[in-house]
Amino acid sequence: MPRPKNTVPSYKLHKASGQAVMRITLPGGERKSVYLGVYGSPESKAEYARRVQAVTTNTVTAITGPSATDLTVAELLVGFLEHADRHYRHPDGKSTSEVWSFRLVAKPLKNLFAYLPVYEFGPAALKTLRARMIELGWCRKTVNKSVTRVRSIFKWGVSEELVPAEVLARLASVTGLQRGRSEAHDPEPVAPVSDAQVDIVLPLLPRGVRGLVLFQRFTGARPGEAVALRLKDIDTSGDTWTYRPTAHKNTWRGKDRTIAIGPRGQELLKEFRPTDPSAPVFPTADGTAYTVSGHRQAVERACDRAFPPPAPLAQRQDETAAAWRARLSDEQREELKTRQKERRWHPNQIRHTFATEARRLFGLEGAQVALGHSKADTTQIYAERDNALSAKVASQIG
């Protein structure tokens, strides 16, 4: 005799969000997830009991749960992050950095307002969230971008008829933080890194990262454009080669990006030339492509080896990383951070070095076209002139 089907939904953990969830069947047969709050909390268990009672009494409106009037911020976040995972992707299917940015914003938003109904989330709540971001040490620019992302989350909710439109209208009244008029700090501008600093670190880099650094030095490419380099994307028919990344920072805007490769860049590519045109030109030890974060972390580790801290701050060979961090006092940790900031450089600085040299030799326009910067209203009639000037820059710098 078959086991009778359990008509009472189970109380389960939704691992991605840390919330409790139950799966219910609507009268038409459709299955629906109902999020109850933080898994294991008294509030989530009380909400579960209420929903179970609704199931047993066939109270459909209570079973289906959140609507535009009782949806919580946590439930809105779950739906939006699932949407973001599907939407923010490169042409090759990999997630963009925007997914990480939204998840970063979601943490303080969920911690402060998880159980707040979305219709109650107004300007005061947004300003409270903004103050929390400042407490976490986020710079003014990051805070303003994060507030914009919070509005994007609620805008998506409006489009899905989960959030009342007037909520989004109220949130739009919160203006961005202005320089010098808030407690949020402004980071120092990204400065170029000298060739001498790069040359000290180069021998300590893995072979693929050394190639990435030199390619950026010779072309002014962004880190993401360098790690994505494939021979199939390079046109070698002219004296100056051209690389057209299949995905770059402005792909979603429908803009093309052309990177000119001069003599030194060409010699570098000959050294690293893979047999497979579709393989990464500057691979990891196992033959895969570096990520942007992996590229940056490899450079930071090499900087730490090139410019080690004094003995009291350094990690001993027989010491684990956890034991090393536990040994340091608060003052020593702050001193270590300061020293790391002083001696470390990151891949984006190489692009600034290229820009400085290009502007010195060819003026602002030469630097602009070589780096692929353009205004939104730039027309196609300038493309030929820009490509020619970009090639001239590459022939002398790269």
C-alpha cells in the first residue's frame, strides 16, 4: 500500500538566502515557495505555523502569502537576486561583477530591514541603510552607487507588481552624498604605477600574470580585457595589430572596443602564442583563464614578497595564516594595512600609467582614443580617425 502523501508543507532551509521556506500547492496545481524569515528564528516558526493553519483551513489568500501589501524586504531580495543571477551575464554565460555588487548591497539591507514590509521602506529607511554603509567604511562613491542599486532592486519589484510604485517614487527623493558634505570618505584618485615598481615585481609573478601585466603596459587594456584575450580576436593583417574583445565594460551599451597592439605587444604575443586560437593567451598553471580578481590577487601577493613587512608583522614559515592574524595586535594590524597600501599596486594602475604616457606624447585626444573612452553621443564618422590615432599611439608606446 503506497505511503499517504503529506499534505502539510515542510519547514526547510533556503541555503542561498539563509531563510526558512515552505513549498505549497495552489488551488490550480501550481507550486510556490513561501519565505518565512531567518531559518530557525521564532518569527519564522510563528509565520510557518500561520501558513500551515491556512493550508489546513484552505484559506487561499493566507496560503499564497506575500503580495504588494505584505511582502518583506528579505522576500524581495530573494526574488531579485535570483533575477540578477540570470540577467547580469556576459555573452559567454559568466556572471558579471554587477551580481557581486548587488549581493554586497543586499547584506546590510537584509540585516537591517529583513522583516520590514516593502511598502514601509521609505526615505528614512534608505538613509539609515546609507548611514550603515558609511559605518562599514564604504567610500562616498561606493555608497552612492549602492543606494542606486537599492533603488534598482525596488524598481524591479515594481515591474513585477510586488512593490507599490509610490515606494519607488519616495526613494527617488533621496539625493546622493556630496563631496565634503558627509562623513563618507573620498578615496585618493588612482595613481599610475612607475615602471620601476612594476619591474621589481615582474620576476615574482606567475608566467601568465607577467604576460597580463606586460600586455596592459603595452596597450592600456583593462584587466578584464587582458584576461579575456584570445588569438581568434586579434587581427594581425596590418603593421599595428588590433584586438576586439568579445565582452568589455561597455558591451551592454552596444559599443565596440578596439585595442591597438604595437611592436612590443606583438613580440609579447609571439612569446605566449598558444596552439589553440580559442585558448587564453595568458593562462593559469592549469591552462584556464585568469579572473580579474585572480589577476589582482597574484599581483598583490608578488608585491608582498617584493616588499616584505618587518619581522614582527611578517608571517613565519611554521605559522598558519589564522595563527599569524591572531598574534597581531590591533595596532600591528593597522600598521600592516598601512604598509600594504604603500607597497602594493594593482593592475588598474598600469592602465593609468599608459594613459599618462599617451597624454604626454599625443595630448588628451590621443589618450582618449587609445584607452577606448568616448562620450555617449560620439558618432560613427569619428571612428576611422580615432582608430588611426590609436594605432599611432600603440606604434610608439606599445
